[in-house]
Amino acid sequence: NRDNIRAALDQLSAAGWTVGEDGVLRNAAGEAFAFEILLQNGASENTTITDIYVQALTRLGIQATVSAVDPAQFTERVQALDFDMTYYRVGLSLSPGNEQYLYFGSEQADTGGRNLMGIKSPAVDALIGAILNSASQDDFRAAVQALDRVLTAGRYVIPFYQWNDARIAHAADLHYPEHLPLFGDWPGWQPDVWWSDA
């Protein structure tokens, strides 16, 4: 998307980063904009998507290198927070709860747990508390939406992709409810509640 590339270059330039004749994005001190993306060996889908992302960054003059390591090294490095960027998946329910502290709470920021971004925000902590102590559904919804806005504004995660359709192969004699709930393809619903008339 050329328009987005131009917009990104304009924002980088305003922040003091310019692309030199060598095609590399550098700051005023001449330091290249470079970082490592840590992935786990065998995660071919993540690698493919990351390669597309790296190509886009190259167009901006950013030097991103991908390091794929074995599962033991990946786990050790992630737990030690020894990475610049890594793949991160958050599996949440439609009713957020205590797990929000694990993903985004300040106490988890330096532990190598699920708060891989290292978020230490009194606002985030307060909003998680508001979610857990909501007296009404309206208060709960407002707290969840506010937490979403604060996390989005923090730019802690770069979304790589999403899928809007779910596909599952099944025997033709299996039946399922006419109405499937949002995320009804997750464990605990589909096909756990399906039935057969046979």
C-alpha cells in the first residue's frame, strides 16, 4: 500500500528518521533502524507471514532480521524477555476476567510470563480492577471498552493477521444448532455440543 508507506515515511521523518542513499533508515546519530524478530522453528505459517512483514519493513528502510530457534531456546528467550519482537497470540473469552492481569498487568511485566510487552501502566491496572469489580453489565462493558482503547493507544502489538471464517470438516450425519454464537468454533462449543440422530 503505497499511500501507507508514504504516510509511515512522513511520520518517521517527523520523528527524526530518514532513509539514506543506501536505502537504510537512520536517525540523526546515523544509527540504523534494525531489530530482530524471534520465532520458533517449525512455525511455518508464522514464518511466512513474518517474511511478508519484513519485506514491507524493507521498503521503509528498516532492517528486520528473523531468528528461528528450536522450541527450548524459544521458551528460554521468551521467559528471559530476550527478544526485540516475537509472535504473540492472546486467547481471550468474550467475558474478560482475571487473565487480563496475566496479559497486561504491571506485576507480570518483568516475569517472562504473558505480559511480553512489559506493560507497566497504572491506568491499565486500574481498568482491569474495574472489570473485575463491576457492579453492573454496563459498568463491565464500559471498563472493557476503556481497557481496549488504552491498550490500542499504547501500540503494544502489531496485528499480523486474523481470520473471519471458521471451517471444520465433519461427518454429514452430525447436527449442530442453527445459531452459532460468536467464536462458537472454539473448544467447549463446536463440535462438543453437536449430536447425531443415528
